[in-house]
Amino acid sequence: MSPSPSQISERYGPVYTLHLGPRRVVVLCGYRAVTEALLDQAEDFGGRGKQATFDWIFRGYGVAFSNGERAKQLRRLSITTLRNFGVGKRGIEERILEEAHFLLEALRGTKERIHEEIDRVIGRNRTPSMEDRSQMPYTNAVIHEFQRFCDVIPMGLARRVTRDTQFRGYTIPKGTEVYPMLGSVLYDPTQFSNPDTFDPGHFLDGNGQFKKSDAFVPFSIGKRYCFGEMLARMELFLFITSILQNFRFCSPVEPKDIDISPKLVGFATLPRSYEICLVPR
């Protein structure tokens, strides 16, 4: 089995060159290398690299895969459109709750602690709202840990340096593709005490209150971060709390017999198929 990019970095360091066929790319691993590039030198690493499938489909168009002035215009237009639809406002929250309600009707656990927190803060007789999140540190921590542990897009979308760039003593020529390994940040042992274990405590302080982590980067960071992050965060909180308010999750097999390793890891992490029961509370 070929070594993973993170395993290669253990031998060659957090910044190294890799050849993908005829293409020479630079790989960044770990919290420090990725954040230094995408935040401290955001302009230099702000281009979008090519990925064969996406390049064939989008041909350089679209907000995620375009470059230069076109990318800036599309990004501004997309953010304005999301705001016009109400992202960040109460109107979009109502739309999300409406979708969650339809899902609950169609479906009609996790840790008991989540249910206890939901019952204490929200109760059983009203729907959740985003205002509840600040009073639900454990639920918020679990949702963050889901995203960290699942590591949906471990490689991130390829970047491209927009000019000759000096980075950590290396010269990266203009146009070079760069892969910031988001998974290596989410699993960085210098940032998370038990990176290979599902542990909501990664996002809780000593008093049990929610704490942010700069290494939480499932939506990427820098100039090309996912601008749908706010909408996604709202959807995750409202859907998950709505479901857990009404159901308990049960598995037909013993938890110790469940294989949680992914089916495939590449550009994206593909989960295995599971059977699960949702039992009304």
C-alpha cells in the first residue's frame, strides 16, 4: 500500500514536492504549514489548482474552480446572493427548520448527555433555534467533532501560487499547484490531544464550555475558504438537534462490532454503509 501524504511528511517534513504523473505539486501538512500558507500568505496561495475531473466538468468556470478576476466576481456575486436569500438572518433559519420538519415527519443514541442538554435548553414542545446554540456547549462540541473526525475532504481543493513565492526557505514558482492537506490539520496531535479518537472534549474547556480551535478547518481557510460555511453550520446544528430532540439512534449490531473506518479515502472520505434505527423518544 502506498504511503499517505501525512506518512510521507513524517519522513520529508511538512513541506515537500510530489509528482503526480507529469505534474509537480507541493504538499503542505500540519497546522502550522497550512495556516502559514493560506492565512499569512493568503494572496500568494490564493489561486485554484487543476484537478482533472473538475477541470473537465467546469472548464475553469464556477466559483470554486475559476481564477483571477472571474473568481473574484463570482465569489462576490455568490456571497451577495446568499445574503439576499437570508444567510445569517432569521429568515434562512426558518427555511432550514421547515426542511428539518419534513425530514422528521418522514423518519417518524447518541450520548445521553446530548438528549439531556436538548431537553434542558429546548424541551420537547418547541423547535430548536440558533439562539439555543450558545447554551448547548456539549451538542455544539459533538457537531464540531463529527466534522473533525469524519474529515470529509482531507486533501482540500488544490491551490495554485499566483506568483513566485518564498515559503519556509523554499522558492515555489508561479503557477505551481499546492495541496494543503486539511486532514493533517484536523488530525494534528499538536492541536488535538487524541486526534484518532472521537472526543467532543477537543472542543470543551475545563468548565465544560465550548471552545473554538484554530485547527478546525473543514471549510478550509484563507482567500478560497468555503463561503457557504455559515449556512452549513446553521443546517448542521438545526437538523441534528431537531432529530435528536425527537429520536434516539440505535444500531442493530453491537457498537464494538461497527467498522468506522472509511470505505475509501482520496479527494473525499467515503463512509461505509450502515444500518441504523431511529426510535421515537
